[in-house]
Amino acid sequence: MSSETPLTSGQVSQFVLFGNVIGVCAPLFIRSTYYAIKEPKSRFIRILKGVMTFFMLVKTSLFIAMAAPNGANCRALGLSADIFYHTSMVAGAGVLFKRIEAVISFQYKSQIRILHYLIMATRFIVGMVDVGLVHVSPSTSGSCDYLDMHVIGIIYTTLDTAIDFYATCIICLVLTRHMRKLNKEGLIAVNAQQYFAIVIYNCTRTTLLTIVNLIAAIGIASNLGNRYFIPLVSTLWPITNLLFVSLIGYDTDLTEVIRNMQNRFQDKSANLFDLALPPLAESSPNRSPDTVM
């Protein structure tokens, strides 16, 4: 005769949050894969989005398996979930960095790209150190208890926040500088509100992710014994993952938005914060200006 283990209200809410993350990741992965095959011009950034969403989906599924009282191998599940999580975060950082490279001056692209590779490598190394130090053990209920090494957790959470803040600052500086040039020369575009929309979007994303990442860092730092003072795994991480995947996965293609503005301004001086868009001949005439990558 099989025994039944009833779920508590906390476990139900936890599974609902995990389900929301999977519900956002799955269509984004399908969308990224479809457009990566259909439009090879932007294939790399869509591959990054596909990796980000697929790995986050698998990570969330593994955490669901850990939370369910099934007597599974907790350490194998925990380490695998950690690897998928950190790989997803590195891929998400790559998407943000590609956005920066799309709008900065061409002569600075190689230096900026090297800097971005170093940051991504650092984030990956910190993640792998966390994988080696994370503690996952079976609980008395048959589920798995996940406990992060609080120092490493604070480091990678802070690094994730810094990466998003850096990307937002650079993009906003580039667009703000370009708007001032247009205004100075009397060439301000009729639909200049698109500039403001991009700036507001990036600032909103950074604000939301910064808030939840700081709360997560506090939660990791305030673990008491083998328990988190803040429900990190069951509440904060699903919300953070949901915001991360949604806000980066559905970000607007800055290059296409700016290129399709009615008035364009070219500056003769080469500056790090100058816009650097590919020639118009490279853009596809069938591509809509509001494409989401």
C-alpha cells in the first residue's frame, strides 16, 4: 500500500512560482530557436537567449524534483541544477553585452568585447566555485535541502547586479548622448519617444533586478544554522529568475529600433559613446522595426 505525502501551502506556492518560470522559459526558448534558424544575421544573440532560457528551464525543473518528497539523489540534483543556473546567467550576461556592442563606436568594439569576455569568464568561474561548495542534503520529509555557501552567493549575486547596472549605464549614456546631438543640430526625430522608452525600459529592468538581487544577497548572508532567514530557494530565486528571463528575453532590439527612426544623425568624431549601427543595406526589408530577439 502506497503512502501519500500531502503538500503544504508553502510547497504549493513554491511549485506555482516554479511553474511560472517554466511557463516563461519554454515559449522564449522556442521563439529564440525558431528565429535563430530563420534569420542567421542575429543567430548568435538568439543562441545565447536559447541557452539562457533552456538552462533556466532545466534548472527550475530540477529544483521542483528536489522540493518534491521523492527520495531522489539530492546531491546529483543540486549540483546539476547549480550548473544549469550559472550557465544560464552567463548566457544572459552575454545578451546584455551584445546589446552594448551593437551601439558603441566600431573602433572600440574589440576592446569592449575583450572586457566582456573577461567578465563572463569571471562570472562562470565564480559559478563553478559555487557548484563545488554548495551543500545539498536529504531532509526528513524526503525532499532535498539546498544551502548555498553564503560568501560565494553574495559574490555572484552582486556580480549579476553589477553586470546589469553596467549594461544599463552604457546603453543609456549612448542614447542620451545621441539625443543631445540630434537636439543640438535640430534633427531630433519625431518618434524620439522610442529613445526614452529604451532608457526607461533598461532603468526599470535594472531597478527590479537590483532590488531582488540585493534581497537575495541579504537572504544568503543571513542564514541561521542550516536555514535561510528569508525563503531564498522557494520564493526569492523563482521571482528573480522570472524577472531575469522575462526582462532580458523580451528586450527590444536596440539596433533595429534606432535604425528605423525617421531622422538619423552622423557624427564625424569617433567616441566610445557614439552610435555605431551597421549599414542600412545589411538590414532585411522584411524585418519589422519592433522585432523582439
